[in-house]
Amino acid sequence: MGSFSIWHWLIVLLIVVMIFGTKKLKNMGQDLGQAVKGFKDGMHDGSTESDASPAQPPAQVTNTTTADRDTIDVQATEKS
């Protein structure tokens, strides 16, 4: 009684098919397959990019507009 026999698994499979239906199970299988394929492609693309040249960090974005004068500057100067 410690392990399930083939008959237990067939009954579980029958109940799952009755609850979800074959079309929904097929769609879930396709979605899972596409997710695994996308993950593998992402892992493959990540390894080729790291082998090439290192990426440059993005440039710092500065706010050049002076229209919003009610904001507080985050970089405060020290009092001497």
C-alpha cells in the first residue's frame, strides 16, 4: 500500500481528464512546452552575450526642465 499501482494512476488520469477536459490539458501542455523552450533560448542567448564584449552602462539621465520648482533636491550639501 506504500506505492501506487498502474490502476491508481489510471483512475487519477481519468478524473483529471474529466475535470479539465482534453482541450484544456492540450493547451496547458503547449503553454508549458513554449515556456520551457523560451527558457532554454533565454539561457542560450545569455551565454553568447556574456562571451562577447561587456555591455556599457546606460548614461545618467538628468532633469533639464525647471518647471517643477516645488520639489526638494535629494542631494543636500553638508553644513560646515
